[in-house]
Amino acid sequence: MGCVQVPKVPSEVESTFASPTLGQVGKATIDACMVCHSTREMQRGPVLDGLPEWYLTEQLRNFKSGHRGKNPSNRSEALMGAAMAKVETEAQLSALARHFAERKPQSYIRVVRGNIDIGRAHYATRCASCHGAKGEGKPEIKSPPVNVQEDWFLLDQLRKYANGQRSVHPGDAGGLVMKAALAGLTPGDFQNMTAYIARDLTVTPPLQKAGSPKK
């Protein structure tokens, strides 16, 4: 969760906002989330659709408790931490997580380029044991799927784990594991792994870039 500049996706590919949890959390709160967590703006956070409810709940709690969102060097997380003031109760937090988990993963424009073969090898040795051979995640060890997340966001988070901008709180055990798993890898390695995930593991087909020929 965070904000960076990414390609704008045509509005017709966005899924409906309808959800049985909408009444529980309030349309105004959902709309406030969608300011950043939709494909409407160039400057935005990640699309959350299709991430598991347990993971979204955990991350929202991390922001609410201050385990995330208190590092001023990570501006996008600081914005998310401030936004959590709109979520006042555990019931609202749970309803938000359920709302986004019930939505289908969205296709996106692939923007990260890298060496797929090198990325596959690094993923097998550094990532698969926690995130699954197909990027499906392992809830039993609180490891989220990486096959439903946009490539720009995955790359951004790998960089932030490595440089200490994400999961600096000692209570964030998962973040500490991530930082250790990335030790010794280069920025180029991060690109290669992300490009591999985007091409071979992501569950949604890529969106065609504007002006590119159909294949």
C-alpha cells in the first residue's frame, strides 16, 4: 500500500464498486480509499482487488497500530498511516478488508522489464518457499500471494524492504524475514524477479499498451 506514478488504466477495465460489505463500512470510506487504490489516477497506490482478506486485515492493523506508516522516509506509507484515521473501529477495518478481497484481481499494463531466466532462478531460491511456486502465497505462514499484484508495486516494495523503508518496526516479523531474504541481491535482481512474476505467474492477462499492435 502506497503511492507512486504508474500508467493509468482505462476506466472500462475497472471492476464494479458493488459489494455486500459496502453498507457495513460506508460508501464514503470506500470512496476515500479509491482515491488512491484505483486505476483512476496516475499518482496512486496499488490496486488491492483480489488480495486475501487475512492479508489486507493484517496490513490495515499494522497501519492502525503504527507498525507501518510511521517512517517519514516512506512517504506513501506515511500517507496511508494518516488515512487510517478514517477507520475508527475493528468492524470497519474488517469490512474494508473483506470488500477488497471479494473483488476480482485486475489486469494491468506490465511496466517492469528484466531477464526472465535470472528472475526465475532468484524467485525459486529466494521467494518460492514462502510465496509459493506459482506465487499463490501461503496463509499458514502469513505469506501473501504475489501473483495478483501489479509489477510496479512489487518492485517498489522489494526496493523498500531492501533499503529499510518498509517494515522497520521490530514487531513486524514478516518484514524482517523479507529483508533477510533479499540480502545480497541487486536492484537489477529485483527487476528480474518482478519481470518473471509479471510474465509467468500473474493470474490476469496483461493489458495491451495503447497504440501497440494486437497479437
